[in-house]
Amino acid sequence: MIEKRIHKLQANLAETGIDVLLISRTENRRYLSGFTGSSGWLLISSNRALLATDFRYTEQAKRESPDFEVIEIKNKLFSWLPAIAQDRGWSSLGFETSIAYSTYQELKEAAEGKLTITPAPDLVENLRRIKEPAELEIICRSARLADAAFEYIKTIIHPGMKEKDVAWELEKFLRQEGSEAIPFEIIVASGPNSALPHAHPSERMIRVGEPILIDMGARIDGYCSDFSRTFSLGKDEKLDEIYSIVLEAQLAAINGIQPGMSTARADQIARDVIDSAGYREAFGHSLGHGVGLEVHELPTLSANSQDVFANGMVFTVEPGIYLPGWGGVRIEDMVTLDKGNTRVLTTSKKDIQSINLPI
């Protein structure tokens, strides 16, 4: 699997004219090498794959990355990279644009006259768009764990419980049931707080008959899940109305997605439903994003995106309506394209009958 990924990247490198690609992003490093350490660099050329790391990680790198030549390094990037490039006959180097500007400046000065340095964005990220079967299986496990956490919280949440305590119960469940560090801060937002798409759990106590928005994810073997549900304790007529619109928008988008379609079109499908219901200004974020080793990765499902759907992609579909002073509704599922059809990976109930929990 790792070998195939490297070969795909090498084929793409040949088209760029770059002799070697410097990979600095943690997720890209793991994707291409299997190395899980927190510090290191990959150097991949047409016929070489090097992993450079310091003394703390050299043994770990040799175990996790047998396809790579492991090099022990000291000091900053600029102090060792030009010499390695010269020894191997590399004259042009591409770098990921996530690299710190100060690091780029130092490297450029040290390599002047020896090595041409140019940005090479998204070469690895574009490979990561399409999930391999083994990746998808792990993502499905991560999605199932998020579903289980939501089912658990529904059994203990009650009026008077603080948002931050609900978030802690969710995080505790996820970790106890096998999640690595959670991929993002869990959102628990009740009442007017749910009108904030990225609200932080607060001291606010949950009340009867108001929207409660939960957004959370798990991480298994490095792969993330991302999932949102909105519900209430007891009956909320306004919630029923807004929820029905958001659900209609989400289902329309999921059912309309197909390979070869622009992700911008999917965003528009959902937006048209919300616009026609009179809530155009209340849906201010994009429809979704890719999920994998990062909780936000390619493709991007937004009005301005140039991305196109393809089989094997995993992404969220998460329209919302947010009304200041009252609250908000977001319904988010993880979806994959499989043989031309959409398949929803998160399976917690979301029909209108399921959102009013008994007190």
C-alpha cells in the first residue's frame, strides 16, 4: 500500500519537473511512510524515498517505515538538506506550502546556487482525496464510534446538565471505547448558543424545549470521523419547522451527488432548498469537506470550489440554519461515493420523529 502511494507520487513528480519533493506535513508524512512520530521530513525523488528525523525517532522510523532510507539529522532544515541534495544529484526541490516562511527563507539562503526551491502544493493531498479500501474500513470504524457516542449521550443527557459536562461525557466515552485524541473540540451548544456554528461548550445549562446541537468525531488509527445532530429535550415546534428544512436540504444533496459532478453543484442543491424556504442568509458556511487523516481535507464542498466528485471520496454533507436569539440546526453525515452511488457512513437516526427526546 505504501509502495503504491509512493509510485503514484513519483509519477506526478515526473510531470512537474521537480527532482525531489520535501514533505513536512504530519498527515502527508504518515500517509506516504507510515511514520507516526511528531518530527521528521520526507524526501521523495523518482528513485529514492528518504525519511530524515532526529535521534528520538530514528528507531521508530526504521520500524514503521521499512520502505524508506532513514537518516538521522541534527539542527534545522537548512543545515543539512542542501548537502543531502547535492550528494544525490538533486538540483530542484519542491516544498509543501504549509512550511513556515522563516524556514523557507533559511533554506533558500543556504541552498542559493546549489538547489532551486519552488512551491509544490497539494501533490500529496490530491492523492489522499481517493480512499483505498483499507482506509475506508478504518474511517467506517471511526464513524461507528461517533454514532455510538451519540447514542450513549442520549441516555444520560437531561435538563440542567451543563454543555461542557455533556462534551466531557462524549469525549470520555470516545476515549474509553478506543478513540485516539479526538480530532477537534466537541461542540455542544444549546438554545441561542446553537446559532453559533462553532460554539464552544459553556457553563450554560440545557433546558427543555430548545435546540441542542452536538458536533463531534473520533479518531482511529489516525483516521477521523465528523458528525452532527440537532435535537431537543421535549417538544419544540420551531425546531420541528427548521429541522425539516435542513433535513430536506441534506437529503437532496446526498441523493443528487454523483461522480463527475462539481462539488459546487452539491452545495447549490442544498442551498436552493434553504433559499426557497426563506432562510438564504441563515446558511452561511459551505456544505461540507473531505475527511480522512485530517478532519478537514480535500475535496471542498462549497460554492467556490473547483473540486469534482469521484468514487472513493469521503466527505461530509452538513447544511444548517442559524437564527440569532433562538438557535440553530445542523445535520451532518459522512458520505462516500461507491460505484457511482452515495453511501452514508454515519447512521444515527435523523428523521423528524427522532429529534424530540423524552424528558
